[in-house]
Amino acid sequence: MKLPKYVVLEKKRGQTPLETILAWKNRHSEYSLVPASYAGRLDPMAEGKLLVLLGNECKQQQKYIGLDKEYEVEVVLDLATDTGDALGIPEYRAVETDVGTNLIQQAIRTLEGPHLVPYPAFSSKTVNGKPLFQYTLEGALATIEIPTHTETIYRIQLLKTARLTRAELQERIDVGLVDVPRSDDLSKELGADFRQDIIRAGWRALFTAMRERDFTVLRLRVACGSGSYMRTLAGRIGTELGTTGFALSINRTKIGTIKKFGPLWFWTKKY
């Protein structure tokens, strides 16, 4: 059997990258003992393409880490969470935003290009050897300086705008949270299974207290450089529109290399 250098797997919502690899190995027993590592992680609530290196190619991981990505993202306006996606504690200020296509296009244009932004509080970026999410869960984020990095957004396309009723949005969130895995791993005790019991209770309380209303949902296609966080981009889009926002869904659709020719961007390589 000739060992391929890599495979591209479809990570399901709720899976961790490691769980995706293990599930693939269970279906392909001939690879059960082959070393495998992913190049470019996906958050638990995100789904889509995961590039997995095999065998000796794992030693070349650095070569793949900087690859460009494309995502399809649904952004809900007038709601926020502390993680930027549905797996976070919700925040609602009872603001009702009604924006037209022209304003949306103007907002997303301002977010294209390179921008210096802080790493998300709920991320694996380490400070003094400890990930930021651990500082956040310990309530110690104020004791450190949050590092920044440059995110490059090549292009944001508005695919569709839609409206969801309160009940429809609640159902979408409930269905999404069902996929979140449980764990008895003591190393995850501080996060209490991604805090999902607290988060589920928070969403229930919010929707119970909320009066009937509709929410605007933006469906976007985002081409970006490595290390771009769609859940924080969703929040910045909300801010540009004078409100808040969070990522209801995130689907990575492409991995590869984007090059610019004149004013246009093109994929020159895809995995």
C-alpha cells in the first residue's frame, strides 16, 4: 500500500479534529497505526474540510499551517456570545437592527484586507505556556496582555440575507448544541464540557424572556488567510452595522493557496 501524504476529511459539527481522525481510522483500519496530524484546526461548532497529514508528512506540518481557507458563515445580528459562536454564553440588548444590502456591503468591505486584531479570549493561543481560554475560564484574563495577530480577509461575499423568528433561531441553536460532545477527561474539568450546561440554560432563559421578534441572518462566503477566526469576524461585522453578531454556523469549504492578479483573487492550489 502506497501511503498518501495527506487526506482531506469532513469534520462534523461537534467533533474535535482528533475525533474526526479517529473516526476515519476506524473506517480505514489499514491506517490505524499510521501517524496522523491535522494542519489547521476547526472549532467544535465548525464543520468542513480538515487537512490531515499522514506518516512522515507529519514532520512537514509547518509547510501546511499557513494555507488559505474559504468558509461559508451564517451571522446572526443583534445577539452576541462570549465565544462568538452558539457554544457561548449569550448576550442580548433588545436591539432590533434593520439594514439593507447596501449597508451590509459597505460594512463587509471595511473588513477586507489585513487587520491587526486580538486573539479570541476562548482560543488555544498560549501566554506564558497557558492557553487564553484557560485564563478566561479562571477569570484571570485581566492579569495578562492579550496578544494580537494580523488577520487577512481577501474577500467577503454576501450570498443571502434571511430572517429567522425567535422560535426558529432557538431551534437552530438547540439542534447545534446537541452535537457537542461530552467528556470525562479531568483535564477539561475547568471548562465543564465546554460549559454546555450553563450555556444551554443561558439560551433557554434568554429566549423565554424575549418577546416575539425576527433576527436578520447574513450568509457569507469568506476567503481568508491562515489564522482567521470566523466567530470573531462575525462579531466585527455586527459592530460595523451598529449592533452585535455571532456565528450561527461555520463551514470550511476550501483549503489551498490564493494569489492576487490585479484587483482579483484566485485559488491557485486546492487540497
